[in-house]
Amino acid sequence: MKHLLSIEELSATAIHSLLGDALRLKATRGHHETPLTGQTWAMIFTKSSTRTRVSFEVGIRELGGFPMFLSKNDIQLGRGEPIQDTARVLGRMVHGAIIRTFAQQDVVDFANISGIPTVNALTDDEHPCQILADLLTVKELLGTWDNKKIAFIGDGFSNMTISWMWAAKRLGFTLYVACPPDYSPPASFLTKLNAPNVIITHDATLAAKDAHVINTDVWLSMGQEDQTEKELAFGPYQVNEALLTNAASGHIVLHCLPAYRGKEITDDVLEAHASTIFQQAENRLHAQKAILVALVLA
Ligand code: CP
Ligand code: NVA
């Protein structure tokens, strides 16, 4: 694996291998290999982050490397220097790059131009690191996603939903996406996805019925904060106790965080499922260490 830019471009074999490594690195934390020794990895972030930033900084250090955090305001990118020129410079100095930004194309361009291993730490199109941590959590808590029903309740065409839909395509599990009609995946995307196991519905109860995993995310993703009218469509898509009465017994609730209590999830549901949700957050560290190891050993 030369880069990790999307779930779309990962094979099922690669996903299984990364999750196996993540479990191993989790079990051996503190006394595993340090393949990043002597390396500096740039972390270019043009959006806010708690989990992704901290987990990558800690993960790079635990693997022997040095993380260099560069918010867009620290570097000339924030004053209009093109990502392509940034890539040409950093490619000559650092050993790898972790990028959180808006356009997927910027991450693709950076990867192609810099020539160094590049990781998508969230774009408007995908959040692959998060989905690997989510899958790791499902594997730990439910053993497998085979013959499980996974439901995503909320925005039908956000980075999280898109990455989950590609994960379903690659791994073959049943994924129901319940979303408002105006925030559904476009037909062109669904044609490209071509996954009969991904079912789009506007009925949150139908999606939640007998589901083993109930997953949600913010209604307004980063960059959409002023689109307050968008939230008006999402009332029926809140993950609350009433919705969960439809789910399978032993179901788990996932939220990539940050959570907005009273909007996409109620406070009582988040607190009732906090052990799962914060295990999911911790798994960012282990999954991303597996990604870094795969990239340096490629
Ligand atoms: N889930 C996630 O990516 O969190 P941060 O925005 O805090 O990194
Ligand atoms: N869809 C969210 C995910 C945050 C981790 C966003 O892009 O803001």
C-alpha cells in the first residue's frame, strides 16, 4: 500500500490485513516494532481535529517517528500557496504526510506530486481512517460483520456515509442508510457504487429494525456550519431510545465524534453507549498505527 486515500480504493484483503495489524499493535502497545525510526511525518490540517490529530501524533511517536503538525495557518498554504507546490517542497523533506482538508483531489494531487506516502485524514468525500477504526470496533464487539445488519442514520452523502458505503461494497455486509430525501446519495454515485447490499431509505425505523450496529454522525459536517436550514430536514433521523427499541438485541451504537447531543444523538443514548463510542475513538490510534506500518513497509 503506497497511500491511504479512500476506502473506495482499498481491497477486502487490504482491509482485513490492516485490521489484523491494528489488533496486534493494540495488544502489544508499548513493546512493538518502531519502523518509523528516523522519520518525520508532516500533518497538514486545514480543518479542526481532536481525535485524528492526537491519535496520529501519538501513533507516529510510538512507531519511532516524529510528527510535525502544520495547520494551514502555520504554512503558506493558508496564504494561497497551491497544494501542488506544498507537495513538491514537503516531498523533498519529510517521509510521509497526513492531510485533513476539503477537496479529495487535493489529497490525490499531494500524493501523486510529493511521491511520499500520503494518508487522507478526512476530506469532504471520505474519512477512511475513521471507518477502519469503526470496523475494528465492530470486529472486537461483535466478532464479525458477516450476516449483520448495519444502519447509518443521518446525512446520506457525507464523508462518513460515503466511506461506509464503500466498506459495505468491499466487505459485503448489509448497510441501510436512512437519510432525508434531499440529503441522499445521488444516483450517479449509487450507479458507480453498484452495491445491492447498500439500501437507501428515508425511514429511520426501517433502517434500525433488527440492526446490529446503529451508526450516526453530525448533521452539519465541517465547512457546513452556516447551513443551518439543512438541519431542519433531520428531525426524524435522530438516534434516540425510541429508535433503538427497533434494533436487534445486543446492538451497538457508533458515533465517530464529535457528537452534538440533542441533535443527531440524544444525551442518554450517547451515555448509555459511551463505552463503545470511546472504544471506537481509541481505536483510531491502533488502526492508524497499522496504516503507518503498512505504508512504511510497502
Ligand atoms: N472523528 C474524528 O475524525 O474526530 P476529529 O475531528 O476530532 O479528528
Ligand atoms: N462528517 C463529519 C465527520 C467529523 C469527524 C465532518 O466532516 O465534519
